[in-house]
Amino acid sequence: MPSDEWYREEYRGREDELISSAEILELTGYTRGAVSKWRNRHADMPEEVCKKWREREEGKRGHGAFDQYWVRDEMLPFLEKRLSRAKVHGGDRDARYEVVSVRLREDIEKLEQIAERERNLKDELSRLREEREKIQIRAVDDQRFVAAYERDRKNP
């Protein structure tokens, strides 16, 4: 049995950028079955990067199991959507409130930073467009001059 199967070769050797199915279960509290169903139910689920087979444990029945891996930066936003839709029950409400309120403050701060960066990028883009237009106009004039000069030099 192969030790692993790679579906996105560009991540081979970059395992620190990946998140395993076991880590997802630990983070979310979902079951393996739920994670498997996401592939069919959610078009926005990130593509799997690889499948790594584990050796069968001594004395256990059945074949060796495997872990699936995804790109962490792609999977975490997907998981966040799943968790935000999850219902909070009983004693979990207070703990979840603490987590969500901290995350909300961080998200608002991050949104403000992104909006500021977008404004700066828009300003920079406007400046670049103006500069490009000036250079294009000058280049057209220069091309005309060079063509006329070369024509006049050939036909004095």
C-alpha cells in the first residue's frame, strides 16, 4: 500500500502549511462522517492536497487508516463558516461567547486595516494609471518623431 497520494503536488514538502482531518476534528468537534459529507454538500470546500496512509496497528483488525490533508489557509475560512452556522447549546454558550467576542473585535480591527489598505491601493492605482497615460502619450509622440526622423534621413 502506498504511503501517500498527492493531488496537489505544489504542496509536497510544505507539510507545515497543511491541516489534517484529525486536526479539523479536534478544532471543530465534528465527526469524520461530517467532514466526508462536506465534499458533496459544499462547492466551496477546498480541494484535498494529499492522503497519507497509516500502517495497520499490531493486533488490530482491518486495513490501515489514512489522514487527509488540506491547505490550512484555505480550510480555516471554510471551517469558520461551518462553525458560525453551528448551534450553541447550554453550557457552551458562555465559552462560545468569549471566543466569538474576541474574534469579533479582531475581525473589526482587521476589516479596518483592510479598508485602509484598499484606499491606499486605489490611490496608488490612480497615480499609476495617470503615469501610464502620460508615458503612453509621450511614447506615441516619440514614435512619430523617430519615424519621421528616420524617414527624412533616408530621403534627404
